[in-house]
Amino acid sequence: MMSERWQPQTEHEHAVMRVLTSIRAVSDSMERMHSGMKDDMDMNATDVAALRMLVIRERKGQSVSPRDIARHLRISTASTTKLLDRLVDSGHVERLPHPTDRRGRVVVLTEDARHAFFRVFGERLRAMRTVALGYDEGELAVIGRFLDDLSDAMDPPD
């Protein structure tokens, strides 16, 4: 375990430090963006995080169970039930029967929530897309692989 601050020595290590510093800046920007969304949609941070997860999973064609939300947010099943009750009551999500497991439920965004999410996030998403369009396919493949690997490294194992 490292107990002292890492000091880059080589040119490669300095490049790594620049990337990590940039990641910190992006993380800060994302935090400000999510905080603004929380205020715009009059929700707490956990509710917004759940909606973001649903949007991402929906884009990937993946269903989401209440247990998936609990695991993703690292909250108890009781807290997840309260969160889902709030989101159902506010018209942001619905609990539906699982398509293949009669005992299970899935959580889906309502059309209103989807529109609200993209109304609030749309301009920022367009700006991010504009930045990404400035890179060619090979560069984007490397960036995507790097970000996926970084995300995997930061997530503790289940």
C-alpha cells in the first residue's frame, strides 16, 4: 500500500499524471452537472443516480431490477424500496412484472421522466458529443477502452 504521494519520474509517468488530473477535472464537472440536474428536477442525489442508471441500462437494452439498483447505489433493499416508492409517486419510474420471472419486478423510466432527463441533460450531452466527434474512430476506441478499464478498476468487486 502506498503511504506517500506518487511523484512521476519518467515522461510516461508525467503523461499518466496529466491524464489522471484531467479525469479529476471531468469528475468535478460531472458532479456539478449532476448537482444541477438534481436541483432542476427537484430530486435528491440518490434519486438522480438511480435515474441515470436506468437511462444507461435502457440504452444498452438491459432490464433493471430493484436489486440491481440497490447494488449499483450500494444501499439496502429497504432504502431501495423507499427510493422506488418516491420515484413511482413522482411519476419518474414504474415497477413492472419481470418478462421471464413471474416473481420478479423490473423498474423502467416513464416517458415523462425520460423527456425530463433529456430536457435537463440534452444540452450537456450535445456538448459532450461535439467534443467526441472531434476524434477519429481509432482514437475513440482507445478512449472508450481506457474509460471502461478505469471504471472497472474503480468499482470494487461484487
